[in-house]
Amino acid sequence: MGGLNRRRSTVFRWLLAGIFLAACAIGAQAADKTIYLTFDDGPLPGTKNILSVLREENVPAAMFMVGLHAETSPSGRDLVAEAKAMPLVTVGNHSYSHANNRYRLYYSNTQAVVDDMLHANEVLGLKPIVNARLPGRDVFRLPAVSREDLSINVAQWEREWLDYELVAEAGFHLYGWDFEWVHGGDGKPVQSVDHLVSEIDHLFQYGRFTQRGKMILLMHDEMFQDRFNGRENLQALIGKLRGRGYAFGDIRDYAPSNP
């Protein structure tokens, strides 16, 4: 009888060890599957829906906002204030003018780029160090991470790199992105939620991100208007990613200076 009890005790310990190892594996897997939700160009139609869903789902996100839109959009300043009041939302700088969508011209004048970013700080009420994203450029300038925009050619980069450096020196932490939920000219999302999630799954299999296991997902506020079922799409995206084991990261913890 004593031998049977010892065997049972041994089996029980092995089962506990197996459960513990499985839990550790799940935890490690979750830690290696973090998505940072980022939204550009607000405040715009769609911003209100984004904030509402983020509040309901209790997930962090970065809202990179445009100073001109804050001044000219209906309820623009109110939306900036609402976003800044949400603890899990980081309001960032996405320039004042958004380069008027003429990026090469914009980056031909370094001091004007710096001034444009600083003017947006004034309008948005942001103080250094400010989390930011340059208009039209997938560039990182963080204390522990630096990366160039690989979509532009070397000659263009040679003309622009000083702009990035001096903007960073002016008190900005610059974030690019790893993947984009693409939208059309009218703001309508191109990929369905299911297609987007499938693409994200595929990319995590290869893990080719700026930081291992961390994907910065770029989206734009205008995609989440009512006419595009914006609330429903964002809720579905968050729900499906959660169901597949992804965690949502706070951009402020993306690349700490002293990990």
C-alpha cells in the first residue's frame, strides 16, 4: 500500500511540474507576442470611436496627433483633451502640418521640420520628452533603438537624416512601425479584420520586427468612422487578437533606456 501511495505521489508531482512548465511556456509565448496599437492623423472623424473602444476594452494605445487637425477639426481640442485624460492612451506628436502631404519638400528644410514639430507641441499641449512619429517616414530614434526608413532610397535618406537627428535632439522620441492596416484614399480599410489578423499571425511566425516579439501596428483615425463600421472593426480586431494569445503593449514601455 505504501508503495502505491509513493507512486501516486510521484505521479502527482510530475503532473504539477508539467502544469508549471506549461504555464511558463504560455507566459513566455505571450511575452513574445506583443502588439502596440498606434493611430495617426487625429483628431479626425473616427477618433471618438477609437477612444470609446479603447476605454471599453481597457487596452493601451498611442494616438499620434496632428496640430492642424486639433485646431480645425470639429471638437478637435476636446478630443485631444479626452485622449490625454485616459491613463492607457499616449498622446503623441505627428507634426503640425503633416508636411501638407508633400514629404520631399517638407524634409528639404531641416529647421522648418523642427519648428513644425515644436509648433505641434504647443497646440497639443505636450512637453518634452514627447513621443512622436514623423509624417510619412518610418523612422525610429529612441535611446535604445535607432532605425532608418527602408522605403526611401539612399540619396533621399542622405538629404533627410539630419532632420531626424535634430528632431530627436529637440526632445522627441521617434517611433516608426512594423506593419500597417492599409486604407484607401477615402479612408476605408483595405484588409478585412480576418485578413489582417491572418497577416499578423504570419508575420509573427517570422518575427522580423524592429524589436523581437513586438509589433507596432500603424492605423489611421479616419478608418474608424461610422460609415466604415469603425467601432465594430476595432472591437473585432482587439477581440480576435486577444483570442489568439496576443498581448497589447504600452508604447511608453516599448524600448526602455535601461531594460
